[in-house]
Amino acid sequence: MNQVSNDFLQATKILDFNHPKIQTLIEQKKWRELAPYDAVGAIYHFVRDEICFGYSFDDRLSASQVLSDGYGQCNTKGTLLMALLRAVGIATRFHGFTIYNELQRGAIPHYLIFFAPKRIIHSWVEVYLDYRWINLEGYIIDKPFLTQVQSSFADQCQQFSGYGIATKCLATPDIDWQGKDTYIQSEGIADDFGVYTQPDGFYETHGSNLSGVKKLLFRYVLRHLMNRNVNNIRANGIS
């Protein structure tokens, strides 16, 4: 496949890359002036490290909202990554999964883990470059947060699960852009829902993680406690 459908470059309600905030960012960063490989790397590292790991209001936030918030988890940071890449003419698609909630222990305080579903909606972004699709998942955890976790588990060069991470080697996870797949939670995958052209279609089919009272509690109370915990780890390490 030498060319991909224009569907993989479209703006959608979620991938609202024509929003002025996104267009302004792209102009400021001069990403359109870069070669495709370099543009993927620059945008990828921006989303990984300048959009902090944290728990968003909803999985289905628009890219412009994620940018305004300045934080997100797998699904919302992925939305922003897809939108920014499409905005500079790089094709992307959405791959949907669930992950086991066990890998969130530590990031989600132990007294709140009861509220998390056993299997959590998860996704990564696939980017089309050099005539192939490349899996990108290593953008979820920002470097400052990851460094604090690594410093508390210094000898962990084996499979590790916790603090929003599920990787074969905590010391050297595959998270840097080098033109190949990147992963940070892939070892915690439970279900594979396959590839979608647009995230909008995935969420229409599979919904989001919580419903009812738990959803309201998460939105207005629990996620703030979770984000406070994550921010404390980022700033002070794991006690």
C-alpha cells in the first residue's frame, strides 16, 4: 500500500485540528516545515512530555480541549497526537483495546482502585510513514513522571506493571521516536478491538469507561484525587 485514503487525514468532531489553538501551536512550532519523519518525532515528543499524564474528564474530549487542559491519559493524549499529525499531512488511525486495571495501581491510589473497571478502554495511535503503519503508544507517560517511577524501582529490568506503566523493562522502555513502534502500556492489554479510521467511530461503538453514579463520581471527585496523586509523584517521587 503506497498511498492511504484521505479518510486518515480528515478532521472530525474529536480530531478538531482546524481549531485556532491547534493551528496557532503548529505555526509557532513550525512543524509544517519539517520532513515527515522529523515532524512525527517533534509532535510525538511534544505530546509525550509537554502534555502531562493525568486523568481527563472524558475519553471523548476534542483535541483542542486536551491541548487546553495540558494533560491526559492514553485516549485523550492519543486524540491530540492524531489531530496534530493529521494537521501537518501525516496519516493516522486509531487502534482500540482494553487494559487490565492492575497497571494503574499506584497512579490510582489504592483506596480508589475499587472504582476502576476491571478492564479499561485503551488505545494507541498508528502513523503511516515510509509505506507502513507504525504503532505509537509510548507518548502516554511524560518523562518527569516516568523518571520518578524508575528511580523507585531501580533494579526493575523485567516485566513491570503499575503507575500507568506495563512494560517488559522499566529501565529502558521503548518510548523514544526512532521510526519504529513505541510502547509503555502494551504488556497490560486485555482485549483488542482492532483498527478504526476515526476515534469518533470507536467511541460510538464502545462508549467510555464508566457510567451512572461511578461516572459522575469520577468526573467531579475521583479524578481530581487521582491527578493530585500523579502530580505529587511527578514532583516528589513515590513515598
